[in-house]
Amino acid sequence: MKPSLQVRLSQHLALTPQLQQSIRLLQLSTLELHQEVEQMLEQNPFLEVDDDGSATGDSSAAGATPAEVAAPSAPAEGAADTPWDGGSDTLGSEAASPADGDAPGMEPLDFNGGDREDWENGTEREDFDGRAEAPASRNAAPDDEDSDWTERNTVAPSLPDHLREQLLGMRLAPEDMLLVETLIDSLNEDGYLADALEEVAERLALILELGNPADPAADPQAAAEAALTLREDLLDRLRCALGWLQNLEPAGVGARDLCECLQLQLRDLPDSEARDAALAICRGQLEALAKRDLKRLMAITGASEDTVREAQALIVALEPKPGRRFTRAEANIVVPDVIVQKSGRGWKVVLNPDVMPKLRINDLYAQVLRQHRSQRTGDEGGANLSARLQEARWFVKNILQRFDTIQRVSQAIVERQKGFFTHGEIAMKPLVLREIADELGLHESTISRVTTAKYMNTPFGTFELKYFFGSSLNTEAGGNASSTAVRALIKQFVSAEDAKKPLSDSQLSQMLEEQGIQVARRTVAKYREALKIAPANLRKAI
């Protein structure tokens, strides 16, 4: 084979450390960003918290947007080409000059265009709702000075603490008290007993055997019989302890399955024929109740039709998860990144100041470093400190650029979905990532990063930015309807249906067609399941 010389022309993108950091910060959620800030504050001495709020945190309060403070002249993709301003070492007045070069030890990464994400148009998503389950008053006025987005809920006692408080009022022997507390520790967050009594007895027996080892000279058969007797005794005492636990409030706590949970709650109700019928149904006939099999329920309970209906009403009113109200509400809180406010006849987007890190460059350290560089040149230690100072400048600038990009994307979404902020989700329009990307001159992958795990507070609640994107469906008039609006219509139809004659998927499809929206029955079933609406046969009232 003869050697040959070939010439190839190719293009590739080299990501500088600054651009890599900009892309990484852009895709972080609020919680992850604050963790990143805390880590940077510990590692970089040139970075400090701005207690006066004159930097990143309160830039909008000072009458300037983050874009005006940081002066980012390009989005995330073009950050590598953004010129750095010259000036002093304070935030917003100086950033590292390209003449300074990259920080030592930070080489550009050769990147061959593999950063494009697969989620192109935002039309196929598992989370159809996109709504943040934020309890309490999430629709409060965003400009209220007393509102604190990070402390919405008061701290409530947990389920174990609530049960132990009641246990203190019971006159139990110390051993029995310990067994009840052991069962309390075995409860899951719904209030159900997660471990079988036999497993708990086995663990306790092993602990007791380790604490009191058997005599090596003892008869092995006698030792085995003693161990078996210990386990049986523990199991009997655990059954008594479970009875005491199940008598505590809330009713149904300590149950081992749904049937037992419902029966425990029914036993606290006044005696009646309906209650007895409900107990019979909960002993193992919940499947017949779910299928609305009235004849089978009447045969099982031996009750009349009216009594079975009353029994159903009793069961529906019960709590299937007794520990639900003790679940930590803080886990469900979502702090919005942007807030939508009414502005004249339109809407404007403002950044939530509570989520913006308040950072600045330490002026004293920066001045000392400048004096050191002017007096000594070629010092390796000074070069390392210069790299850390430049790293701090990059970090502050990239954070400001991150919030500026989020605000720009959010404002573009609001302009496209004005109908939603006035009339709700039924007025949502079709929207894909490419439309916002073309309008702002960004890449679709950047829009995907911005809309993931970023939340917007609206008059109708707090939503993930991705919620405002949806595929389009054809209409008879030749226009397009958003899939979100179609789901809202389905929800309206189901809420207004006759409980005795619920609407099937085919009927819902016909009703949508009467509205001029062409949706197949399978698509209706898909949207119905996404809305967590049961099929027609399970929605039918007995």
C-alpha cells in the first residue's frame, strides 16, 4: 500500500472553561445553584457574600437588570466570544480581559458538536401537567414585602413525634413502651407498618442474644428451644404493642394493608347498618367496590341497595394514607425563579430576588494582588492567585448571565402565552422550543436547559417553564390547538359529566370534534391517563 497525503477540512468547537461553566450553571436548578455557590465560597477567597445587596442579589432593586449589571452581550452559546470589559476589580465594572489569557491549568476542551440534547421540540413529555405541587398561598402577591418564598410553611410535628406524644400518656410497662416505639420506627410516611411483625421479632431476638450470649457449655438443643421461645414471646408481645399503636390517633395508623387501614377507621364510627356493610366490603371486597359491581356487593353484604350506597359513601370519606397530613410540607415547596406581574395591558417577568445569590469580588484581596503583581513578576504563587481571581470573576459573570437568560426566555414565553395568564390553561397555545430559540437567537438545547427545573409564579399557580410548551392538534378551521388546552377541555367535560353515565373516551373524542378539535380516541385516553382520570367504568357511581 503506497503512502498518500490527504487534506481534510473540518470545523470543531473548543469550549473554554468559562463557556463550560456557563453551560453547567444554566442547567442547574435553584437548589443546585445555591449548593454550587456555597462550594465556590469555600474554595475561592476572592469571592464573598454581598451583605449590602449591591451585586447579583439586588441588581434589579437598584434599577438595573442583570443584563445591565453584567453586560452580557451574547447568550450561552456565544459566551466564548463575549468581550470582557476593562476597569477595576469590583463586580460589574471589571471582568477578566481576553488579553490575560486563560487561567493556568485550565485548557480549552475540544468539543465536536455532541452537546445537542435529544429533547428537541418539547412536545413529548412524561410530565403532562408541569404544575409544581406547592401548598399554602402560592398565589400571594409577589411584591408583598412580608412574603418569604423560602419559608411558606410552619414546621409541623412528624408522625413519629405525634405518636410518641400520645404514648407518653399511656401507662405501659417500660418493655411494652419500647416495643411500641420500635413499631413506630417501622412505619412508613403513609402511616403503614412497613415490616412484618415476624421480621421485627427476629431482629429484636438477635439483639437480645448478642447482648446476652449463651453459655458455650450449655446444651445446644436447649439453647435452640430457648431462642425459639424468646421469638414466640416477642411476637406475642409485638401483637399487643400493635394493638396499642393502632388505637392511637390518626385512626388507621399501624395498618399492614389498605383493607386493615379502612377497617380501623370504620370501627371508630357509630354503629349502623351502613358501617357493618362497609366493614364487610373492606374485608377483601374492595375490588368489587372499585368495579362498581353493585349486585355483587349486595350479595356479599346481604344489605339493600341504599345501604350499599351509604357504605360506599362511608368508605370514600375515609383516609387511605393516615400519615399524609404529617408529611413534611417543605419537600413539596417549589421556589419560583421568575414572577409574572401585571403591567398595564400586558404582563412582565421579574426575577425572584430570593433565589439570586448575592456575591461580589473581595476588593481588599484584589487590590493586594494587583500590588503584588506590580512589584513581582514571574511569581508562580501570584499566577495561581490571579487564576483564582479570574475564576471568581467568571463565576459572578456567568451567574448574572444565567439569570438574564432565564428572564429573557421567560418573557418570550409570556408574550407567546398571553391568553393563559388571562383565561387559564384552556387558552394555552401550541409552542415548541424552536420558536423561542429562533426569537431569541439561542440554540434549542439552551432553551431546554433554561426550561428544565426552573419555575414561574403566575396568577394560576407555580409552573415549570417546560409546562408552557405543548404540541399542536389540528382544528376544522385549519388552525392549531395546544395539547394543554385539549387536556383542560377533557378535564372540564369529565367534571361536568353525569356520575351515573360517565363519558367514555369515544364520547370525549366526539365532544372535542364538536368544538372543532380533531383528536383520536387513543389520544384522548392518553391525555385522560396523564390527568389521572379513571376510565368511565371506574367513574360510574353505584
